[in-house]
Amino acid sequence: MFIGIDVGGTCTDAVLLDGGAVRATAKVETQEDLLISLGDALDNLLKGIPGEKIQRVVFSTTIVTNLIAEKKYDPVGVLLLPGPGRTFMEFRQQDDVFFLTGAIDYRGREIIPLEEAELAKALRWLEDKGYQRVAVIGKFSTRNNAHELRVAQYIKQHHPEWQVEMGHRAGGRLNFPRRITNTVLTCATRDKYHYFANAVRDAMARRDISADVFILKADGGTLPLTVSEQVPVETIFSGPAASTLGVQALTPAGETSLVVDIGGTTTDLALILSGQPLLASRGAKIGDRFTQVRALAVHSVPVGGDSVVERVGKEIIIYSERVGHAYCLGGPLPTPTDALRVMGMTQIGDEDRAREAMVRLGAPVGMGPMEVAHTIVGLVINTVVTEIEQMFVEWEQEPAYRVWEVLQKKKLRPQNVVGVGGGAAGFVPQIAARLGCTPILPPYAPVANAIGAAVARPTLQVNLLADTERQIFIVEEEGYQGKLSGKLDEIGAVELAKSWLMKRAEKMNLLEYVQEIEITNRDVFNIVRDWRTTGRLYHISVQTPRGILGHIGSGGRLMK
Amino acid sequence: MMKKTGIIFFPAFDWAISATHPEREERLLYTRDQMFEEGILDLPEIEEFSPRLASEHDICRVHFCVPSVSDQVLEAHRIAAGAAMHLGDKIIAKQIKNGFALVRPPGHHAMRVVHGNRGFCNINNEAVLVEYLRRTYGVKKIAIVDTDVHHGDGTQDIFYHDPDVLFISFHQDGRTIYPGTGFTYELGGPGAYASTINIPLPPGVTDAGLHYVMDHLISPILADFQPDFVVNSAGQDNHFTDPLGQMRITAQGYARLTEKLKPDLAVLEGGYAIETALPYVNLAILLALAGKDYSSVLEPEYNPDRFKENPKVTSEIHRVVGELQEIWANRHKADKFALANGAKYYQRTKPIYYDTQFIEEKQIEKVRVCAQCPGYITIDSQAYHPDGKRYHVLAITIPIQACKYCQEEGWDAYEQYKHDYRFNYVYLQDKSTDTFMMYRREERQEFRSDG
Ligand SMILES: [Zn+2]
Ligand SMILES: [Zn+2]
Ligand SMILES: [Zn+2]
């Protein structure tokens, strides 16, 4: 049996799956202490079921997201090696930064050597400021980590007890500013996350659950809990992935569906394209910082069931913030949920209070409660539909760098609009009608997110770069930089990438998930100097297939 | 809201002229690495767009592809031109403040008639953009400033008789580099005198010399011309490490040039120091367009002490600038009819060489000298193609500003030449109505396309 838990901002949802069937569901309020919510959810699910029966637990957690949002993480001293290019002075406003001399170029060649004398200065700066956590990030360090290694080693030599993180380990892709963010946040949250992971293990042990525990990632893949401790930043932004995977499990395979997750204050939009959730072309953004965290392409619309509704003059306006529950649930102000209640599209809350909320808005301008309710629901639908149209335009604008990519671009149009979340039933049929799609409200829609967590599977990628002129290769995900022995052709480069994927799987204890390997990118560049081919560059990307462990029920289609 | 700099980056990682040709997949690879690593596409001042394809009609608005567009133009070319058009749309709609089409393949050596690839170019990206902007948005006066080390002979050819398109090209002196043209006396046809300005410079020009040209010649000319839209053919082969040119311009020099020129749209042209120049120059240009600090974009090979300009070079620059200043100052004294020696038609005979494919084209270009408009043009062109076939074509182009008489006479000429046994193909481009005609005489087939 599998357990999936999604710890959201207001609710913690959980399911227990047995084969393709939902055995139990639970919904508890999310507490300040996430572990309490996690424990509550588990106890609710397990009633009478012995812990040994559980084969796998996957949960999504907002702990790192919250730490970052509330700036409750530990202070980090940042050492940067920016080399020639942008000045990056703006990073002084975000982090406490010390700039070092030294530069690497795009092919990993040293273009400016380190200045050893500066290291002592940097160390004194860190000591004076009282930092015990240090992030060292160099431009192009993913192509050559020598400078980062030297700086980190120097600091460790003088302060073995300090925690030092290096850019090439924390953010292996190209993008220096995002690598800085990844490294700083990894450094800042690692201890607190470790504490959290220990508490999770403890909570499992106390319930006799000895199953593997995984954490959901923003791209819909999972990581073993222990592995996630090395990369706590990878756990951010997994909520939208949970509900999207849930929809994937609850709808027929291979279809193109727009996922509309209507929550309390936001509506998340995602796309399942021919059965696969669409990935964002760039990493996730947290607060005002861009990271290298791979995520699904999700748009958030700041409107939901608990959004505050007010009247200004004759106009009814929906605000993006939440003040409390809906009025019909004892909250202070009218909300879209009250409108749905009046229209009979939901059974939540007290009908009289809902009507009272509508009257309060409409009476002074001579609008009846039903008219007000219709106006509010119309506004919500307009906002969401406008955003959906905008989102498709943006997806069509995604950059393409190869001729075939430009040619195969086509207009994306979904077949289905699938609603999940509290407000789905009230809004989704009308949204679908506006878009000319089939509305689907799958069974278990309220816990689709937890189902998504339960069916998520580990995905592993390896991006390999080999440079036969310089006889080196790089594995971005591992921060590994090695030497090539002898000749390497394209087939050899693909094999090398695959072997590193297997190595990575073995290290994470995930070999059972690697039955096949997909090649997602294979670029070969001739290096030509003076009209002679002097080498080749191979850019190879391999991964285990993305997807889910299985579908739930009939892949339900309730509304036609 | 702050307006952004739009960029379309199209490195065409799956297209090359040949495996070891300078115009190959690897060309923008390191530029991509540098741009991505700098995180430049995350800047709030910059927005990235994806390219679209220029249509056949967009290409026919400029070129006569022999025998037809599909024989000369691949998808990669249509994407590069389409990228420039797409950014043009965004600029006209004021969605972005300026743009950079960082694309390959390049275009500025492609002339009006296309028998094959010339100087790595098949179609002229800037010209396709210009005709599109004029047709779609009624943009009147456009300036194209070509900052590539090679003379932009293709662009010059296309707008040579057009008084509303100012073409300025500085480049290494044609006696020392491909394509061997671009001298100060090439000033445009009689009806477009001084709307072509060529600034041939001696090898060895540094940033200082280049900015002397900019400050004393290009900027004042642009200020007089008052263009509605400025396109920069942003070649980067003036760089001190370029293998094809012998100039000594740096990334800083290019960035400051961009800052002064303030182009609405920069379109990448040449530049083949793919490791030592392109990653840095492209970054510097983009930062300059976006109004960001580029002062730290310094090439690893850059050493300020080595950049003293030879006094002989400096004095030659001053001489050329002086000569052109005088021509520009006296441009209004030139009379159209006097320049054409009183003839009704102004005629040029041009041998055109296609270096990439070893094609030799013979061309006779005839322009009607008209008091009301720039006059329609007939072009008699013949060449052997690499497949051994000989093509002899006749092409007529009617300018967008055409008077009634020139338009009618152009169409009459087309009808007549259709029956002329000398020509395999007869084409007509009526820019005033956005119509394109093509007649295959042997098959007696006619094609028409309207915009
Ligand atoms: Zn030029
Ligand atoms: Zn050039
Ligand atoms: Zn005329």
C-alpha cells in the first residue's frame, strides 16, 4: 500500500492507495508545526492498518518554502568569483557578498587565476562578520570547479566546523545568478531541513512504518528523503506538482488536459500535454529569487474561493488577498464561496449567511442576492479564463533554438478542463464551456494532490557534456568533472551518460526504477579551428521516463 | 511600466553551410553559454521571444529567388528573417523599447536577385524586415547602419535607388577584404543620391578611430535624416580577434557604439571569432541595448596598452570622414537628371560573384529616371547554377512610392517580357500594391501572390 501526503498552506491532505483503489483519505488542518499535521494525517489514514503494510510513503513539504518566505533561515556569507561579464552588484542588496578575483570561461578554461592573498582577506571578512555558513560560487564553475574547490578547501582548513557549500554541487546548470541562489539557500536551510527529516523518520518509526520515504519535487519526480537532505531547495514548489500528478492519475492516459486547481486564495493552472505534465523552461522562482529548481509550468492566478469581494461604487471587485474563511463559514467578509453557496453550486457552509453576504454587497445599489452571486462567479471565471489564454500565448512563445523545434511548434489546445480543489465544482464547467473543452471533475478531486504524491515516481536525469578537444567531461547533476580516456564518439558519449545515470540511481538506491533510459537531447558540435576539425562537443541528456506509478479507478470521467 | 529589450536568440544548432564552414552549428554555442551563465534572460529589462517563419511572400517582397523561393531558401533562413520581423512587430506595437535578433544565418550579402549563397547569406534579413515594416505599418524613413567588417553589398544593392532607406556601412576597405566594394563614390542611384553612404576604413582601426567615425559622421547624418526606424546590421567581425577582418574593435567599443546608435533593432550579421569575440560582444551589445552596466564585459585577451591606433590609420580615418562630410553637406545640390546624364533610364552592368557556390551572375539593372517617384527597375540577370542549368531571368520591381505612370509601365513591361524567348522566368514585384508575379515561360505558368 502506498501513502501520499500533500502538506499545503491551509490543509494537509493524505490518501492510502491499495493497488488502483483509494483505501482511505484524510484532511487535517495544517499546523504551525508541520510534523503535527503529518502525524495527524498518518494516524487518520492508518486507523487499524498496521504500519508494516505500507510499502512507500511520498509527501510534499512546504518547510523549505516557508523557511525562505519567512526568512527564518541561517545567515550565509557569500564569496563570488564573477569574472568578466555582468557586474552583479545587485547581489550586494540580497546577500552579504565578498568578490574574489579569478575566472573560468564557457569551456572550463581558467582565464584569470585565483589570487591566494585574497583568500586570507575573505576569511577575515567572514570571521569579522561572524558567519559560520559560507557559499562559494564561481561563474562557469559547473564547467571547471577548481576555483570553488580551492576556496572551499582554504576555508575548511581554517574552520573545519563551518558549513561550506559550493556552486557546482548546488546548481549544476548554466546560470550563475540562479546558482548563487541555489547555493545560498542550500547552505541556509540544510541544518533545519536535516532536523525536519530526522523528525519525519522518527514519526514513521513510531508508527512502525519501515517503508521507503520520498519527497515530491516541483517537477513531479521524487527524491529519497535522505538524498533530499543534500538538496533541500529541490523540495520547494511541489504543491502544484502534486495536484497535477493527481489529475494525471485520475484522467485517461495520453489526453491533453488543463488542470485548474482552485484553492483558497489562488488558482493554479497547469497543463498535461498528451498525458505528460508540461515542464517550465526555466527554474522555479521563490519570493523574488530565481532558482535552478526544475518545475512544472504552473501559472498562479491570485483568485480563489476565499478571496475577498467588495463593492466600490456600483462595481463589484475581487481582491487577491484572503482575510479569513468564507462568510458562510463564519468568516468576516463575502467571498466567491458565498456566491457559489447562494447559487447552489456548493453545499459548504450556512446558506443564510451566504445570502446575507450577497445582500450586504448588492442591496445599496439595488442588486438582488442572486444577481450579485452571478456577477461574482462571472468575475472569477473571467479572471481565470483571461489568464489561461495568456498562458497559452506564453507557452507558444517558449524559445526554440533549433530549426526542428520551430517547425514542430503548434498551437496548444486542451481537450479537457479538469477541476480539482475546493471551488472546482462551481467554476470548472463554465471555464470549460468558455474554452470549448470537456469539463471533468474526477472522483477524489478534493484529495487529488495527495493522490498525485502517492503515485509520483523518482525521476533521474543526467546532463553530460564532453569536450574531446580538451579531453574532459562533466556530469551537471553530480557536479562531477572528469578526464576522458581515449577517443569518444557520439555512441560512446551516450553510453557514458547512461552509465552515470545508473551510478546515480545506485547511489540513491533507486536501481529498481531504472528499467529504461530515455535520451532527451543529443547535440554534437564540431570544434573547428583554422578550417580543421580539432574535436567535438557532445551535449547528452538522459533520464528515466517521467510518469506515474499507475492510474486510479477508471481514469474517471464523471461529467460529459 | 518599464519597457524591455526584446531578444530572439536563434543559434540554429541544427544548421550549417558545411561541417567546417565558419557558418556552422558551433557559431553561437559559446554565446549561448555566456548568455545563459550570466542569467541575462532573467533580467527584468530583457524579454526573450521565440522566432517565427517569414512567409514566401515576405521574401518575395524583397528578393527574386531564381527560379523560386523554395529553391534558394531553407527553413533556417525563414526563421532568421522571421525573427527580425517578429521583433519589428513588438517594437512598432511599443511592447518593447528595442530588440536584438541574435540569429543565424546572416543576410547582408544577399542581393535583390538570388541565384545562390553569397558571403554566407541567402536572403537579406534586414531588407525583409524593412519591406515588411513599410508595407504593414507604413513606416516611412528607415536607416540601416551596417557595422560588420564587410561591406553590406546586398543591402546596398536592394536599397540603392530608394531615397527613403538610408544605408550606411562602415567596413574594412574593399581593396583588402571581401566583397571588394563599398567605396565612397557608391552613393546611391540618381534618384537616391547620398542615401547610400560607404565608409571604407583602413585595417587596424581601434575603438578610438571607430568612435571618431561615429561622432563626426554617422551620428550627424542620422540626426539630419531623422529616420523613423533604425536597424543595425550588427556584424561583429571588426573585433580584434576576428579571423576574417583586420580591425581592432573591442566588446566595449561595440557596446558604446550601440549606446550611441540607439538602434530600434539590431540584427546579428558576421563575426567568426566564435570563442574570443562573440560571447563577449553579444553580451555587451545586449546589455547596452537594455541600458545595463557593461563595463565589466572584457575579453580575456584584452589589454588596454596594446590598443594604440597607428597614426597613419587615424589620419586616413579623418580623411575619409572629411570627404564624406563634404558629400553629405552638398547632397541637395545634386540633381537627379544631371546625375543620370539626362538619360530616361539609368543603367548599371554588374558582374556578381557568389563565393560560396562559385556562381557568376551577369546583371543589367535599368532604372527609370522619374520626376515623381524613385522609378521602376528592370533587371536582366543570367547565371549557371551549380546543377549546370543556365537561368536567364527578367525581373521588374515597382517601388512602394511608385507614381501611376511607373506602376503602369512596370506592368506593361512584365506583360511584354513574358513573351520574350530569351528569358526562362519573368518576375514582377509591385511594392505599391504588395503583389508578386512569376511567369515560367517554358511551361506557360503564371503564379501570383498578394500580401
Ligand atoms: Zn559594414
Ligand atoms: Zn562580415
Ligand atoms: Zn515614377
